Amino acid sequence: MTEQPGAAAQGPLRAAVLGTGAWGTTFAMVLADAGCDVAMWGRSPEVCDQITTAHRNSRNLAGIELPATISASTDAAAVLEGRELVAIAVPSQSARTTLAGLRDAWPAGATAVSLMKGVELGTDERMSQVIAESLGIPEDHVVVVSGPNLAREIAEHQPTATVVAGTDPERVARVAVACSNPYFRPYTNTDVVGVELCGAVKNVIAIAVGIAQGRGFGLNTTATIITRGLVEITRLGRALGAEAETFGGLAGLGDLMATCASPLSRNHTLGRHIGQGLDLREATAATGGTAEGVKSATSVLELAARHGVEMPITAAVVGVLHEGLPVADMATMLLARPKKAERT
């Protein structure tokens, strides 16, 4: 992992953000506070109008004042026109359909910035692959942003760091500069596979932590799940050619810790509701938003099976969420596994 370049006097980018949810809106703030010209696209006329005229998004980021320079519209073609950087923050499982509908309006040569964390159901593809295929652009035109990036904390200008990963060094450097501001510090990385898998699987592990805490288990259990969860993420990543050091960095351990520890995490919150006895439908409603790990858990497990990788915590989460495994049996199933050396 390398630090962002210190000098890139190419001027501010014309940027767009697809998606007016909490993270999309927060990243628009990050870009605007870094000096970019930012336009947002969303499906709700009310949300778009409020962002443009009142400089707020009370539906998805209540109480936060947005930079007055951010505008929003439901007209995707108008938002995308002439943009050099387009950040994508739509639900991961609907990304292919959404982006395919925007393909004809995509600005030529633009860098696509994936803010999504997941593995697509049915194809088991990472989000950068889905973006490239849906838009018909080269994979090296896609840059991934991932790390301990809880939207609310960043929107409150609490300091954080992130990882900007891609295979085209110039595009990666440009994105890093475009989102660098006094409270948001990007580092660059070339390991797209590792960074994306960390972002997808940590959501599943966060659900497991939430379930355990909802059951009333304490820090010993939490630490066990986080530590062994990191082993699962690393095991799958290495099987897919990722670099070992990625998993101990911001996109790996950093994001895992933040997501598993914070009540701001929807995946952690949903898991806690499940642990307290709600079923998946009830827990989803109580969480109040998309918990990407619910669907990604299945596709992650399928991806692991294809590569012969054992992921018992992920399998247990899939069992509880989708296969009728009683929550009370989850810990017993994990602890009853064959004894082996820790590193395996």
C-alpha cells in the first residue's frame, strides 16, 4: 500500500455520484470538500430537490448540512454529461440492471468509482467486474474505494482513512486526489481483488457478530468471530490471487473492525435483531435499510465453494438467514468443528 501522490495540479474534477443513499451522499460531500464540482443522480424527486435547494438529505442523512455546491437530479443523462469521475453507490444486487440502463449516457473515458461492497448473486462477480460489464468499459477504468467508512461519522467530518484501489495508476492517483480533504485521507493500492473481497465478506462477519451480541454474548465471542472472520476473508482472497498485506490494512482489518463494532453498521444491526429473536423480514424492517451482507453471504459462500475454500462463519450466517438454522445452534455448530492449528 502506498500513500496518495502529494501533488497533482490538474484542477478539480467534474464528478457525479449515482445514488442518494447515506454513503453516496456522504461521498458527494467528500468530493465537494476536496474541491470537485459534484452532481448527484437519484430516483426520488423529493430527495434530489432537497439536496439541491435545502442542501440536506433528511431521508438518508438526517441532521447533516451538505455543501451548497452539490446538486442532484433524477435526469441521469444530464447528471452524467461531461463528468470525468462517476462514483457508484447503488445497492450491489441491483447494480447491473441500474448501470445497464445508464450505459448510453455514460461519459466517454470517465473513471467509474465503485463505492459498493458485495458479490453478485448468480454470477459471484465482484462489483468492479459488474460495473465494467454493465457499462461496457475496460476493467482498468474502474477504481474501488473501500475502508472503515461509516457514512454518518464521515458526514460529521470525523477523521478517517480509506483505500483507493485500481490497476491504472493514473486513474487511481486522480481519484485519490479528488477525494482527499482535511478529514478524509486516501491511500492507494493495486490489489483490487483483495480490497473488494474484504469489503464484501466483512459485511457477513458483521452479521455474525451482531447475532452473537444479540444473544447476549460478550467480548470474548466478538473477538473470536472477528479474528476467525479475518482468517476466512484472507483464505478466500489468497485463493483468488489477492495480496496478503491487504487483509491487515484499512480495507481488511480496519473495515472489519469498524463494521463489526459500530451500531451505525446496518449489517451489525440486522445481526443483532436476528440474535434477539426477530426473523429476517422483521430484522430487515427494524434495521431500516439495506444490509448488503444478507444477500452477499450466499454469493460469497458459492464463490468459496467454487475455489475449494472453507468458510464456516459465512456458512453459519447463510444457515441462519436462509436455511432455517436456529440461532441457538450457530455457536454449537462453530465450536464443534474439528480441532486444528490456529493459522488454518
